[in-house]
Amino acid sequence: MHSHHHHTKTPAPAADLARGSTLYLGADDIVRLVRRKGLPACLAGVAGRIEQDFLRWPEWDKSARVACHSRDGVIELMPVADAAQFAFKYVNGHPKNTAAGLPTVMAFGLLADVATGTPQLLAEMTLVTAIRTAAMSALAAKRLARPDSRVMALVGNGAQSEFQALAFRDVVGIRELRQFDVDPQATAKLVANLAGQGLELTVCTSVAEAVRGADIVTTVTADKTRATILTPEMLEPGMHVNGVGGDCPGKTELHPGVLEAASVFVEYEPQTRIEGDLQQMPADFPVTEFWRVLNRSHPGRRAADEVTVFDSVGFALEDLSALAFVHEAATALGVGRRIDLVAQPQDPKNLFGLLHGDDDTAAAPRRAQPVEA
Amino acid sequence: MHSHHHHTKTPAPAADLARGSTLYLGADDIVRLVRRKGLPACLAGVAGRIEQDFLRWPEWDKSARVACHSRDGVIELMPVADAAQFAFKYVNGHPKNTAAGLPTVMAFGLLADVATGTPQLLAEMTLVTAIRTAAMSALAAKRLARPDSRVMALVGNGAQSEFQALAFRDVVGIRELRQFDVDPQATAKLVANLAGQGLELTVCTSVAEAVRGADIVTTVTADKTRATILTPEMLEPGMHVNGVGGDCPGKTELHPGVLEAASVFVEYEPQTRIEGDLQQMPADFPVTEFWRVLNRSHPGRRAADEVTVFDSVGFALEDLSALAFVHEAATALGVGRRIDLVAQPQDPKNLFGLLHGDDDTAAAPRRAQPVEA
């Protein structure tokens, strides 16, 4: 095999690249891509994609997610498709992983061409999930919050908080943040990360203090229980609540009274009734799917003093929108490389022949090639 | 970025390998692995894995497959899990792909650790699917066919036929093949591929001629319609029928009278009632799940003159068994390389920090490294 090792240092023949039909973006590639594109451009770009894709809501095949529950966590597959694109995300949730030095959530996704079934993009999705979640939240607030909203309370200052802050800055026009976390170190990290980003930052010592006077309240806490982060007496007329952390069965952030006092908007109703803060409410509690606001079949906010809630849980279509954005950006910037995730044998009828073909083409060592010029 | 390009030619630091937690086996890697291990060892090894995994049948979470149907084909996700392992296979079916020079079926699979959700293996699965299908068929025949079976009719001489032939040679003891295909070129390819493999080969000019006198009849045709390849008058007392090609809605090979005349065994009853030759039969037509034969709760074949049918459609557990075999073999032989399919940031609470960290660790060009010594 040693005679082939020089291939790893020389350009791959065209035939090799042609065999690799799938663009691969690993964790490092995604970091490079977001750095080169710029996080603001990624947030705005993904928000734009989500808006376009949600406007075609009835065209999407909205399968239920497949969840495999085990003692210490869950592994899920989240598929979605229309007549042109298929996508799924693999994502786990294992709260005890931190003790083993592993992330509690790991994710990757695939984008495929529906016409032929060919996988087009395989991408790591931890960073991409944070971006698409913030983009979705900001897109919803752009339509549901008062247009003059400038102050946002940010309750929960963990891994997703910076992404929420920057998406709301760029998409909604937020200029002042009032942040609180039960862990002061989390808040200190957020303040350090957002320095010089054009946001006025106010560290608060309670949820109530952070919420007071805010136009928008974003809750993005990580407590895996039925918590009551936001209570009805904290609400002020005209507030928009962006509830992000209540996103799976048994995990809520909003007091039921908050939902009762508000007009509630969701991504995909059947999913949010199980996973969202909505899980606390009766099955007939009225909600509106957000795509109806986008296509103007629902007015969204009706008055300046109305309280609106976006009960966000994260829907598979947002992952497809984000993967499509990432695919386009990576192709334009030449980030990533092609891999042979699926075989495309010269003669599909002679699969056995693969095992007895020319050693140089079929059994040579991997020749990984960045597509970057 | 050019200052980093030398990394592609030097060994990766340990930290980089540690970050890549998933073993990747592309199409070329799988070919290399099967060549080095040897196809007979792969067929026997996968059959052994399937047997062990089927013996633990009640322990598996047998989710329905997720199917996304479109005008020209279908894309499916086939998940399965127990308390230790999660696996899924992505597989498409697009009959018109051949016109575009693409395979009609492309597949890849993932094996993950249920305790932490970490993806362990990502592997191309075209060849692996052929191996696991043949291994499953041979394992079933070993228990259901007469022990003195030596002659097999092989009807349908396409991509899967060689794998069926060799699995039955090694696992069941078949010594003579009687092959037929409507396409003489397919049969010629089969004969050429099986030369020197210790099997007596007889080319037949009709299904009836191939079946006459055979102990086992394997049907593995590709016609995407309700075909009637095997009819009741061709049956002889004591035959075992291995029906492989009737494997999705609208695609059958066996005349209903063949099923009526036989004891019928299936992988997973709810799936086979929809996808197998069984789709032609009433909902209460009696069948036995094969795992019951393996664990001796069903006797299997009851008499030397009984006709038995294994109505094979391919179940997700077989893919998990095959992926587990491949994972062990690739690790032992050092085939493949680790990829960063999921991010494992040093500080999961500071995802934003990834975008502003040390260029050398987070944004360096990909350093693909074969794990092979």
C-alpha cells in the first residue's frame, strides 16, 4: 500500500472527485465557513432562507421526528422534504455527557436531491443549529414584536445567547440588552463575547429586573425541568416573548398564565403541543402557526398593547433552510471537500466486480482533497 | 490561509484526531475492507452478527422506517436501537437514475453509542447492503431449508446474485447453482464472476428449468411490478424458497399460491405485510417471525416434504448488525479515518467562542489522516 501514499500529497484525478458526490463540512469547516462569511451575514442569510421556505409551508412533507429514548438521553432524526430537497438532522440530547467531557447536544445534517436521491451535503450542525434557532427567533420577532422594539431582556446567557443577541440586533433592530443568568459566569462570558458589537449591555440581578421595561423578552435557559422563568406579573403591555428554552417534553420556562395572557405563535403545531411551553396547556388552547403570519393569512400582532409569544421548539424545516444556506455559501467560498458517502460504481449491475477491479482505482488510499482553490 | 497548507502534508496532532470521534468509511474504504477481510469472511461474519442480534429481538426498538416518496422515487431512513447501540440507514430508490448514469439505489449508514449519542461510524452501504441481504437469506435457509440441501436455483442474476450464491455456499452448503435471468448478459456476468469459486454452475433457459430438482429457490429479480416469477406448479416437496426481490409496495415475485402452499417466515411482520410478497395476502394470512425459529420458540421446518418460504424485505436490524461487523473489522485492520462529524468544543457553554478562538486549532485546513498504520 505504501506505493500509493504519494496520492495524499498530489491533486486527485478528476475521476476521484467525480466519484465523491457529497460535499462534507466537518466541525472545523463550519467554523471556517462562518468566520469567512461573517456571523451577521449567516444569521441574516439563514433568516432569509427560513422566510422563503416557510412561505411555501403547504409544499413540505412534515414528517414527525423519530426519537429513540434511552436511560440517559435521546437520539432523534428530524426529516423534512419538498419536491426538490430532502433533509434530515441527527441530534442527541444527553444531559449527563458534560461529566464525561462530551457536549450534551451533538448534531449533523444531510441535504439530498429528491429527484435522484443523491446526498449533496453532509454537515456538522452544532454551530448551524444555534444560528438557525436565533435566525428563526429574530424572524418571528420581526413580524410579531412592536416595530419600535429596541430593548431586549435576555434570560439565560448560555451557549445560544450571543447568537440570539446578534440576530435580534441585525434582523429586529435591538440596541439594548438586559441580561440575566442564575450563573454569573455565564453572564460574564456573554458580556465579554458581545463587547464591541454595538449593543448597550446591562447586567441584571433577577429575571424581573431584566424584563422590566423590555420590548422583547427572550428566554433561553437550559434547566431540564418544568421551570417558571417568566410569570404573568412580569409582563407589560405590548411585550413580545421569545420562548426558546422550553423545547422538549418536561422542559418549560413560561408560567401558563403568560400563555393565557398572550397571542401565541408556533412553528408546527403538532410538534409544539408536545415539546413547547404549550405542553402545559389544554389541547384546545388556541395557537397560530407562524407561516400564516408570513403569508398574511393571519395578521400577527393586532395592537401595540397586545402581548405576543413565540413558543419556539425548532422545526426540521429550519435545519433544511440552514443546510441550503450553508451549501451555497461553502460552494461559493470553496470550503469543504467531496467524499464518497455513496458508491457510484461504473456498472451498478456488477457490484461484485468492485471486489475484483483495478487496484489503483478501487483500493487506493483515500485521497482527501479540499475543493478550495 | 496559505500559511496553514503545510498541515495537509504532516501528521495531525493528537488533539485533531481526538476531536474526530467518528470513523468514516467511504465507498473506496468499504471495497478495500471487504477485499482485505475477504468476502466469505464478511458474509459469514455478518450472518453471525445477525444471528446474535436477532436472538435478542425483544430488546430492539423497532421503529417504522421514515419514507419520503416523490414523483421519481423514495428516500428512506431506517432506524433501530437497543440500550447500547443506535443505527440508521439512509437509502433511496430511483428507478430512472440509470438513464442519468446514477445507481438506482444509494445507501449509507450510521452507528451511534446510545449512552452518549456519539456517532461512532459513518459508512457507505451499497456493498454492505448486498452482503447483509445475502447473509440474512443464508442464515434463514440454514434453519429453514432441508439440512441436505445442495442445489439452488438462482432466478435473477443481477447485482445481488453473486453475494447470494457465495453466502449459500458457505453458510448452507450449496454446491450446485442453476441460474436463470431474462437477460442472458446478466447470467453471463454471474457465470464469469463465480468461475473458480467451487460451485457447479448450470445455465438454464427458463425459471421452470432452473427450479426443477432444486433444494432451494432464490428469487432476486429487479422488476418493479407485481411479477409472478415463481408459480405453485413449479414447487416440489421439501423446497425452501428464498424470496428476496419482492421487497417494496407494488413489487412482488411469488404467485399467491406459493405462499398458500408453504409455511411462511418473515423478518418483521408489520413491515413485510406492506413490503413483501406477503402484501398480496389477506391481513390474517399466518406467518412466523424468523427470530422465533432462532430462539427455538417455533420449530421452523416441521417435515422433510414441507415447503418453506422466507419472504425477505430487509430490516433495519440487519443493517445495524452489518455496521457493527464493519466497525470491528475496520478498526482491527486500520481502514478508514476519523472525521469531525460532530463538534466537541472545549467549552460547550461558549459556542460563540469557537468563532474567535485560536486560528491554528479551529480554522486550519482539514487534516485528513488515515488511521491505518
